[in-house]
Amino acid sequence: MQRDLACLADPVIRAVGLCGVAYLASWAVVIVLGADAGAMVVVAAVSAAVLVLGAPAFVLAVGVERYFRGRVEDHMS
């Protein structure tokens, strides 16, 4: 059962990790290039949107994975 759920939770965890990399890269570009205030507002808005949309899915995926890992470990011992 854990493998079945892991195949559903793993893509969510990977997608959130990829969004984190894109987030850091976008701020690095803003910092290095010294972009104007408009670019910083756009990056902040996109970052906030990704956080609001991605955080609940990430928390749910991690919670389900930990719950079933604990159940499997309890069952095995």
C-alpha cells in the first residue's frame, strides 16, 4: 500500500522541490541583475502564488507518506 501511495505523493514532493529551485533562481536573477521594482513585484507575486498553491499539496503528501510509513513499520515489527 505504501508503494501505491508513494507513487501519488512522490510527484507532488518533486514538483514542490522544483518550484523551490525556480523560486531561488528567480530571486538570484533579480539580485544579480539589479532589476527594477516592477520585476521584484512580479517575482514576489509568482512566488506567493506558488507557495499558496503548492504548500497544502506538499504538506498532505508528506503527511500521508509519514503516516503510512509508520503503519508499515508498526506492522513489520
